[in-house]
Amino acid sequence: MREINIDLGPSIGTGDIEIIKAATSKLAPGDHLLLHLEAADAHETDRILSLLEKENLDYQTHGSHSGRHFTIIATPREKKQEATKRPH
């Protein structure tokens, strides 16, 4: 199990989105991607959450006690196994 941490700094740009895309492509089952953002950038998270959905990741957001920062934790979704068919 790996943990990939990305600090997105004071603003989220196109380069940050590309960095997140590159990181999501390397995730394996059990890995965690942690994206650290400033609370002032909360309005910019729609692009990030859309990307995580598109990449088939589950995610949760966690705020800091100070209210100045928050973290998005993303993990690969488990692939659904096809139901085995039983003979009648």
C-alpha cells in the first residue's frame, strides 16, 4: 500500500490537474492519494472531484482543526466481480 501526497499550494492550476492525473494513473488497489489544499481554494475543487470520479476513485474530504486547510483522500474503487451463473 502506497501513499502519494500532493500539496496543491495557494492556487490550483492546469499543471496541478495534470500532476493529479499522472498520480491517479499509478494508483493500485490499497493505495491512497492525499491532496492537500488551502480552504480558500475550496471553490476550485469541482475540477478535482470530477477528475477523481472519471478515474474511478472513491474520495473523502477532511478539514483541519484550524479551518485553513483540507485534504482530499482518494482510493481506487474495487472492481465489481461479475456474478457467477449457476446452472438451473
